[in-house]
Amino acid sequence: MSDAHPLTSTSQTLASVLEISSEGIVALDRARRIVCWNAAAERIYGYQAGEAIGLTLDTLLDGGDLPTRRIFERAENGAKSEGVEGVHRRANGARIDVIMNVGPIHREDGSVTGSVLFVRDATEARVSAQRLAALEAFEEDKGVVLETASRVALDILASRTGVEALRHIADAARTLARAQYAALGVARPDGQGLLEFVTVGLTTEEEAAIGPRPHGAGILGLLLRRSEPLRMDVLSNHANAHGFPPNHPPMDSFLGVPIRQGDTILGSLYLTNKQGADHFSEADEISVQALGAHAAVAIHNLQMLSRQRALVSGLINAQEEERRAVAYDLHDGLTQFVMASHMHMEAFKIAYHKGSSERAMRELDKGLRYLSDAVIESRRLVNGLRSLALDDLGLAGALEQLFAEEKTRAGWAEAEFLHNIAGERFDKTLETAVYRVAQEALTNIRKHARADRVRLMLLREPRMQENSTQLALDIRDWGGGFQRDESAGDHAHVGLQGMEERTRLMGGSFTVRSSPSEGTQIHAIFPVIR
């Protein structure tokens, strides 16, 4: 048998395996001298094969490294060791954590002639494990976000208030960031405080002990004014951390994420007491921000649904009011005229049969006058339901008639109607929409504004950056006015909502400017339909 070491005469196939292996492979003889060294070992330790061959095991060990020595002693006695961690040293002197499998090398007669070391860089393994864990966590978080988005969509469609949708979002944020408590606040339309506030993580008893929902002071209010997230290790250290009720549970670490749609703050997600760590991480922040994007859509849709429901409710109430008004007008107007006419006609018939021609003519004359009044009143009622004046007079003529009637009924001292569309006709739908917006606005002024001066203006003008025109309707009064922000969420203002909805449906824009004691201005733009 040759005196050459067994590994020095390995086949080409074995050599190829050694070179493509991702693990470092180091073979040592009985004296623990290196006799084989592959490319992966070069990468791990920094020695080229020519430098490593002939070095002893001690060259690779850091401070003796007892775990490595012991497993080589076991290999020399014919035993294998797997997954052993140790500390080795690179060619440049740097320490390196490794994971090793070590086994014996046998001669043909079964005797042990050396040992072989399979080694991996533990740092790389840890990084790979961390990346894998991060990917798994990302997939889990992504699943939570997608599941929440689906549940939120269903809740928004099925729920009357949408509060459950908000609660799902808050609970998903708590899961993503591994927080003890979470809350979601929806900002008021004017941005001043909270319109809705839901919490998760608190028991029913804890919520009851805390008392009324917060209105958006302190840290909660601060988040409604920030465009960036806010992370704190200790919540109580912040200058705005005040206003907590006596029975509020203790809260330390804090993560607040604004919920935005464009530049508008719709609300905020609040998380406290990170579980398993002292503070929330940047990864927590990113995950919750991703969920916040879904929350923004949910809140926006919720507001739209709430607005639509309020509008429908208001329109139904308005229809009932209109029916009552029509019934009142029928009873106190048209019906009275018809009854009076009938009474005088009966008196005419009696006088005629008695031969009292003079009295008969008087009764006939009165009956005909009341009948004429009934015709006029019936036309007025019909015109209120569907403006026949639009068909007969066109938009400008119908508005002039409407304005004159409202001026007479309201007694405005100064009333001005300006336009530049005399004799022009437009699409029937457009004319109706403009007329109804003006009619609603003038009715509101008569009923609520306490105004002496009113101006109605309708101008046809070119559209910016388009080869077309538009109708600009402007209704201004110098009456009592109102605080627009205070009524922004008031569903009783169905008149304004109805005017805006009608304008938007025509592809136009609608704005209202009002303030107490300075009156109100309504400006609506309608694209001209060809």
C-alpha cells in the first residue's frame, strides 16, 4: 500500500465535489496537519490552499477552542460530531463563529488515518436565518394586512356605522406591532379633535372605568397635526402626555401613525406597550404605516357612506317636508279658492232660480274670481314641483321669474339678478340642475338668512385650459350667515349637501363661504353640455 495520504489520490469526481461545496471542507492527518483545503474553506478562513496545506489545526483555533479539540479527539476514535459551534480565527487574526460537522477518515482496513471537518460561517447562517425570519414575518404581516383589508371592506358594506371596520384595523395594528393596547381615532372634518375613537386590548370593565371617549387633546391631538409617525420609549416623558383619566391603565412605549389621504389627516393609529421589547421598532412603524394606507381608504369610504346615508335620510325628510308643504298649500290655498268659488257658484244658482239677476251676477263674478285665483295657485304649485317656466322661458327667464317671486315673498329690500345668457337654451338636464340649485339657495336665504340684500348671478364663461364654456352660478346674501366648520358634520344641512351633490353629478364644483353676521356666498360651476 502506498505511503501517500489517502486524500492525495482522490478521483477527479471527488475533487469536483470538494470545489463546488458551499461548506468549507478541511482534511487533517493523524498529526492534525491540513492535507486538503477546498475553495469554500479559502473563503471562510482567508487562507489560499497553498498557504493552508501543512498548517496544523491549532492555526485555525481561537485560544485553543476546547469544543473543536474535543470533537477531533472523538473523530480520531472513530466517532462523528454534528452541529457543534466553535470559535476559529481567520488568516487576518479576526475571530469567526463557526458551525462544524467532524468525522473520521478510514483506511481500507478500517483504521482511522485522519479526520475531516465540514465548516460553515455561523455569522452567515445567522444572517440567513434572520432574513428567513424577516421574510416569514413579512408574509405573516402582509397576510394580516390583506385579511384586515378584506374584513374592513365587508364590514363597511354590511355595517351601519362602520365602527367594526375601524376596530378590525386597530386590532390588526396591535397584532402587527405586538402591542398590548391599540386605538384608532377618526379626525373631525375640520381637523379639530376626534369624531370617532375605538380601542382594542381593554376589557369592558377597564373601558367603563376610564369614562367618556377622548376628544383629541394631548398626544392624541398632536398626532392629528403631524404628517410623520411618532415613536417614544416612555410616553409620560413627552410634553404633550397629559389629560389621562385616573383609571387609565399605565402605558410606556408608544407608536403613533397618522392616517392620511394625500395631505389630509383622516385620523391616527395609536399603539402602546410593546410586548417582548422595551420599545417599538422601525419595522413596527413600517408595518403599521402599510396598514394605515388601508385605514385611509376605509375611513374615506366610511365618510362617503355616512354622507350618502345622511343625504338619503335628509332627502327623504325633505320629500316629507315638501309633501306637508304641498298639503298645506293645497289646504290653505288652492282648496280654499276652489271651495270659495263653489260656494259662490251655488249662491249664483239659487239667486238665478229665484229670478234675482243682480245678486246672481254678483255671485257669479265672485265665483269666477276665486276660480281664477285657483288656476293661478295651481300653476304656482305645479311650478314648484317641476318648473314649467324652464320649458317656456328658458333658464334666464325662469330664474328671473323665480327670483322675483322669492323677493316678493321674503320682502328683500335690495335684490339684484345679473346674467349674460339672455335667449340661450342649454341641455335640459343642465338647465334643471342650475335652476334647482338656485331655487334651493334662494329658499334657504328666505327661510334662514334674515337678509335684506340678495344677489343672484349666472354667467357663461370660458373654461380654463379647455375649448369649452361653463355656467358660473353665484348666490350671495348679506344676512346672518353661519359657521361652516360647525355644520360640516351636521346631517341636518341637507340643503347644502343636496346642492353640492347635484352640482357634482353634473361634473361641476361647489363651494360655500359663510361666517356669522357677514352672510353666505354659494358658488357652483357647471360644465356646459353640448
